[in-house]
Amino acid sequence: MNTNAKELNLNELEQVSGGRWSWKNGIVCMVTCGIIGGECGGILGGLPGALIGGAVGVGLGAGTACM
């Protein structure tokens, strides 16, 4: 048992975990990752690669925003 540990209240837990989730940050992250994924896919695979890369980028952005 660690006697030096203390329980965190919700405000302290938010600060440790990176802050409060918001729609604005989620949308910005999804758009940014979608653009980057689309560009990378377009370079590697043309139009089909851009479409797939953009969709994967939006998914990754949504997942990142939820963390």
C-alpha cells in the first residue's frame, strides 16, 4: 500500500489526462488528419489512394480526439 498517494478530484484528473474534450478540437483534429491522410494517399496511390487515405485520416483524427 502506497501511503504517499492521494486521490484526484475531477478537476485534477482533467489536468492530468490532457483537458476537457470539445467538439471544436475534435473537428479540427479530424479535418487536419483527413487532409494529411488524403495528401499522403494521393502521393502513393493517386485518386483512389487519396480517397482511402482521407477516410483513414478522418478515422484516426476522430480516435485521437477522443483520447
